[in-house]
Amino acid sequence: MRILLVEDDIALAKGMITSLKHMGYQPEHCVNGKQALLALADSNFSLLILDLGLPDGFAIDVLKTLRKAGHTLPVLVLTAQDEVETKLAAFNNGADDYVVKPVDVLELEARIRVLSRRNAVRRDDLLTVADVSLDLGNLQCLHRGQHVMLTRRECMLLKDFMLQPDRILSRRQLEELCHGWDGETESNAIEVHIHSLRKKLDPQLIKTIRGVGYMLNSHYAD
């Protein structure tokens, strides 16, 4: 699996390259956005790891160029800032996930696995986890072969869970995603939508991890 790492901090990049090789990946390295665009145009990669703080300021342009061209390449963003605005800017322009520097190797490996698995199951905008299928093209949901009527916001929340099955999503993470759904800001929105999804699909589909967050249980039907 070839990974393009775009990072201008040479010391950090060397450490990440060493770690990626130990994980069995084939990393290629660029130090700025212009180099990244050239590399992406000339070669095929399975994942892009992109530093937001590139010296030439082209990080967001790389995201925009990829998504405008219709590329579905998974993008993991690196950022030294943990502000909500920074994360939303990355997500709104096509990022799939982010890691805050300094980079923890175990977290990096886990997020790469998640993105790789997510990309592998994404076919024609159809997501399938356990006995639930969600067509992102027309926002249609099937549960055990039966159509289930979901609101757009319920579909968006279900999509976020299905893209990261068996991974705990904190309330804060879900609220950040929620703010992108037409500016929804109700304080209890997450609980309301999760309650509705459980009622329409299965009470065991989305687990509450007390004090931590929520998780889509891909083995609930086993």
C-alpha cells in the first residue's frame, strides 16, 4: 500500500516514514503542496497524509483539487492545532480524518487501518455494515432487506458511524460533524437522532459508551 506523506518538518517526516515502513506500507514524501499535486497527478496512492501547515500554504488547495477532480483517495490530515474551526475547514474541503501533532504512532496506525477499511468497503457510494446498507447517492437505507425512511440528518449521522464501525466517537466529535448539517446547533440533537436511529433500525446498533461517547456495533446482529 503506497502512502503519500506531505510534511515539511523533515525530522518528523523521517520518523513517520520509518514507522510507516515498519507497518508494512510504502511511503513517498513531499515537503509542500505543489510537490504533492505533481506526485498525485503522476502516481497512484492508496492514502494521503497531509500536513495542514505547509510553508507554501497549499494544503487546502490539495484537498480542493483532489475532490474537485472526483478523487476518493482517503486523506488523513496532520495539524498542530486542535481548534474546531481548523478541523471543520479540513473536513469541509474533503479530509476524511485528522491527527493532532505530535503524532502518536499507534494512533496513526489505527487511523490508517480505519481509512483503508473504509475505502475498501466504499463501492458506488454504498456503505454496508452488518445488516444495514446506506446508499449515499440517494440517501436510501435498507435494514435486513427492508427500506427504512430516514431524515437527511439521520442519514448523515448513520453515515458517520458506518464509515467508522466499532470505533468510539465522542460527543464532541459528533457535535462537530453535526454543526456541518445545515448549521444545526440544538444541544440535544445528537441524542435525539441516535434515539431515532435505534427506534427505526435496531436498539443494539449504536451502543452508548458511558462517559465516552457512542459506537456503531458491527456485530450486534451476530
